[in-house]
Amino acid sequence: MRPKELVERWIELFNAGDADKISELYHLDAINHQVANTPVEGKAAIQEMFSAEFINAEMTCIPENIFEDGDWAILEWKDPLGLRGCGFFNVIDGKIKFQRGYWDKLSFLKMHNLPIPIE
């Protein structure tokens, strides 16, 4: 699967809230680093991360742009609540090897009435 196609599938699974299927898009030793959080390493840990996130908040990814450059796909997104962000996906052999995302964590926590860390 080409990087852009994989990100389109990722969006479908993300919006379905399917942690098991979305984690299948990652290599066993993949890294998902949402810069507002500590990097998550390994497919199993990424699956656990998505499971917890899908339980904690109802999230929807509305793609604004998806760009492809070699082994990389770049996603600009928004959600129905007005949050915006972007993600970078390094796709090797049809699976995500590395992902990095940028978004405003404080706004996300407030929008979803989640606790705000005091540290």
C-alpha cells in the first residue's frame, strides 16, 4: 500500500475507533510519537494506546490534505470541535514504521472534559 493510501485507511479505522485494526497498519517495532506525549514504541503498545484513547474521548479525523513524498505521507486534519493538527507517517513495506503528530493537547483535554495534568 502506498503511503497516501495507508493514511486514508488509517483515517477510516481511526474514525471507526478500531484499535485492533488500526494497530495492524504498524510494523512490530513501530514508533508513534505524538509530540504532546511520550513516544509509544511497538505495535502492541500502540494498540494499547489507541484502545485507551478511544475509550477516553470520541474523536473524529477530518482530513484537509494528504500529501505523499517517497516513503512519507503527511496528513493535515481537523475535528468537528475545531481542533487542528498534522501527522507525518513513514511507511516502509506497506506499514507504518514511524509516526509523529502535532496538535494542541491542552485544547483537546478541555474540549473532551478530561483532567488537565498539573505538572
